[in-house]
Amino acid sequence: MTTTTAAESRSTDPVAGENRSTENRTVDSRTADLERRIAQDPGGFRVLTGDRPTGALHLGHYFGSLRNRVRLQDLGVDVIVLIPDYQVITDRDTAERLGEYTDGLLLDYLALGIDPARSTVFCHSAVPALNQLMLPFLSLVSVAELNRNPTVKDEIAHSRQSTVSGLMLTYPVHQAADILSCKGNLVPVGRDQAPHLEVTRTIARRFNERYGQVFPEPDILLSAAPLLLGTDGTKMSKSRANSVPLSATADETARLLKSATTDADRHITYDPATRPNVSSLVLLAALCIDRDPHEVAAEIGDGGAAALKRTVTDAVNGHLATFRARRAEYAKDLTYVRSVLRAGNERANALAETTLDEVREAMGAFR
Ligand code: TRP
């Protein structure tokens, strides 16, 4: 559950194959180098990462990032998981069902093996000193730089809001405050977050140059996120009704997977480029049972979509059985679950206050 699986190392990297660009190879060798350094000195790393509380975490999150956090924790890295509640209002007017989503995230983290004795979970709105870093940090980036951020541009293009808020444009700066308030130096995220990490590195570097050394320049740890499609054939997403949530029961999971889009060819193969829907289901099964997706597809052969869906449902439900049992246990004790967040908020406050003191000290005139 916590190591790189056969299925992952063989075929889940969306850029794997003959067409790897030089840039991708550079990224891979940088990731391998970081992994070596982490293995040598796990205590030298502090991870900061998080999930917006805008819905239930799903299988895409699980294989893309969640189990990697548990792996890093188990290696001895200081893992801090942020529930970035203020980020919810970057692309929507209000934060709906925040309490419910936050409880859900906490249950998922605990059931997956995030251990509150070793790792920390906190939320933005409970840490004033973090939010205060936003002011000096905003002074370190230009409006042109903010306007150029490709991930923000994409979010603006797909936003359901009619105007672009100041927060939409500046939340990457706030994300720098997330990371730098606790001096995280390792940020495991997907490729879409790379521009934000560049903002963080720029802010850290400029602050250090202008006022003296305070911040690390954090490294991004790119996850080889498998591309799992939602049941409607588009990217699996928390806020679209197309995901298989981790919190779903075995029956709900079976129903959701049964409704997944496939194609007319009865012969099952693994070929993401030409058969994205079928291949995504094959890949999901392969990830769950730690097998090569080509082999999984070959075994289903002419069984068609029905056999494929049976295979993937059994694989998912088998893989998640222990997780679900643990999640159900934690769900009986929400008082405990919420106390984990309270303790995490306390630690995050202590870290952020120390950092803010250092920032004021470095900047001189401010108190
Ligand atoms: N922007 C991230 C996302 O949408 C969530 C996030 C907020 C984050 N603050 C962070 C991730 C700090 C890593 C580090 O998924």
C-alpha cells in the first residue's frame, strides 16, 4: 500500500513511452535524485501538501498522492497536511459544506495511515500567522508574474464565476505562505501545481536576498500520477459527479464502476491512447492488485465490458477493504477525529508564529 507498485513503475506515468521529451527525462532524474536524498536523510525533509476541502477524495487522489504521503511519513519525513479552506473561495463565491468535507478528509487521512503521532494536519483559517505572511509576500511578486501563471489562467478560463477575484490571482502567493510558514522544503504535488511551486521558490529567494536568509527554497516532488478517468470519461474530479470516492461503500463502488463509460470493442486491451475509457478501468484494476495492466487486459480478453467491470470492482473493493473498515471505526468517534485537527492547528500555529517572528526580525522596522 505504501510502495511504488509494479503497475505504477511500468505504465502509469502519462509521459512514459517512446515520446519522452528531454524535459520529462530531466524531471524524472530530478525526482530520482530527490528520492535518493530522502532515503538517505528523511529527517532533513519537511513535507507540506494538501487537498482543498471541496468534495470527497477519490481513487485518483489515492493513487496520485495520498498513499505517497503515507510512504513519506513511514520513511521518517515530517509530513504536514494542510486542509486549505481559504483556497475554496478562489473559484466559488462561498465555501459550501466545509465542515462535512473537512471531517471527510480527516477520516480518509487517518484511515489511510496518516499517524497523528508523527504527522500534522491543519487548516488555513486556524493559523493567523500564516495568513499574515501574505502581506510581505505579495510585495515580492509583480502583477505581470501573477497574470502569467498557467494554472491560474486555466482556472480562470474554466471558472463558474463571472469576474476574476483578487484571491484567484494571488492564491499562489498564499500557497507560498502555506509552505513557507512551516518551512516545508518538499512539496509532493501533481504537474498542475508546478507553477505555484515556482512562485514559492521565487518568493523565498527574493525574501532571502532582500532581508537575509530565512526560508528554504522548497523542492517539488512530482508524483507519477496515473491518469484515472471518471465514470463519464473525463478526468476524475472531486467537484464533478464522476468520481469513485474513497468513502463509497463496496456496493456504491460497484454501482459507480458499472456506470463507467466503455467502448464497443468486446476484446479488452490496455491502450490508453486509443481506448482511454477501457484502459483507465484496466489501469485501476492493475493498480489495486499490483499487476501489469497489459496482463490484466489479456486475462479478461474477450470477456467484454461486463467482465472488465467485474474485475475492476473486485480489485477496488478488495484493495480498499481494510481502509473502509478503519474509516468506519474512526467515523464512530468524530470527537477524536476533530481533536487531531485541533492538535495539528496548534503545532502549525507554533511553527507559523516562529516564522513570522523571524520575518519581522529580518524586515527590521515591522512589529
Ligand atoms: N492548490 C492545491 C490544490 O488545489 C492545494 C494546496 C493548497 C497546496 N496549499 C498547498 C498543495 C500547499 C501543496 C502545498 O490541489
